[in-house]
Amino acid sequence: MSTVIWVAVVVVAVAAIVAVGYLVVQQQRRHRLRDRFGPEYERTVRERENRRDAEQELRAREQRFSSLDIRALDAGTREIYTKKWMEVQERFVDAPGFAVTEADHLVTSVMAERGYPTEDFEQRLSDLSVAHGRTLDHYRQAHEISTRAAHKEASTEELRQAMVHYRALFEELLAAPGSPANGDRSSRRDETADRDPAVPADRDVRQTDSTEPETTDDAERASRRDTQGR
């Protein structure tokens, strides 16, 4: 076999190895993006012209996220926000529409406390998707319902679900350092949101400017009844 043929064989072999290596790297990157962004990966692919553009956007989100000063909350701050959320739930019975608006503001406040920019809603979604991709659809749905509720266009059940959706992201943002940002708890909440015991659908509530059912936990209601002697 001539030298030219040997050189050609070597060149073809090297090219094949490089091509295989490239495909392996691409697949690894794709799997990493899917693992990190969860449902946001497929959503972004659907919204873009092709998978390559979608993955470039997701990597750009990661790059922007790495430039932000995202920080965990200390135990004292987490406790303060937890109490605020409980107060919102308690007001949910008598002023449901107002409580949903408060829930939206409370989630935004926690985001700012963590270091997320909060001026633009779409940018909030983009930034949150990097660490909270599995919960982000909860936030989208809650915000959409909250917007319609401001114009008194949301039903009782939709408003009940808005509180469930807000709480899903709220709990993740409040999670202590070391807690999984996109862990099993989010997946379980996806499966049980429609029957979340903290937002019972069969309890009568008094309505003000909007209609919503109560979101207070049964244990919390029992505790208040004991305190009041009833």
C-alpha cells in the first residue's frame, strides 16, 4: 500500500474520531442543559426555530446567571418571610384578591433579597430558569392568574391555584443552603397541586374584590381556634 493511501486512511480515521468526539461532547452538553433546566429546556426548544438556537440561549442564561450576586438567605430572614407568608394565607379567607396580590409581591421581594433583578418579568423568568427551571411554570401560571385577578377576570378555582403556584416557587427561594433547588419536592408539588391540603377547595370564604378560597393549613386553623377558645 502506497504512502498516499496510508495518509488518506489516517486522515479519515482521525476525522472520524474527531466527529465522534464532537457528537459525544454535544450530547453531554445537551444532557447537562436538560438536567439543569428541566421542563424549561423543552419549552425553550419549542419556542425557538431549532434546538441549536435554544441551547445557545440557555447557555447565555447560565452565563448571565453566573454574573449575578445570588445569595442564600440567613435563618433569621427565612423565618421572617415564612411568617409573612402565613399572614398572607390567613388574610386569604377574608380578602382573597388582595392576598393573591400580596403573594406576588412577597415572591418578588424574596427574589430581590436573594439578589435577582426584578424590574422586568420576562427577565425574571430567564434568570430564575437557571436554578428553578422545574418550578418556573408555577410562577408563570400564578402571575398570569394574578394579572387577570386584578381585573376581576379570574375564577375562584384559578385564584386558589395561584396561591399554590406562588408557594411552590416561594418555598424554593426560601430553601436553606444545601437544599436542592430543583429537587423531588418540586416534582411532588407538580403532582399534587390540584389537591394541595393547604388550599382546600370545599371551604366557604368571604369575598371582597375577587373570589378565592382559603389557603391556611388545617393545623394553623386548629391552632387559631384553640387560642380563641373555640
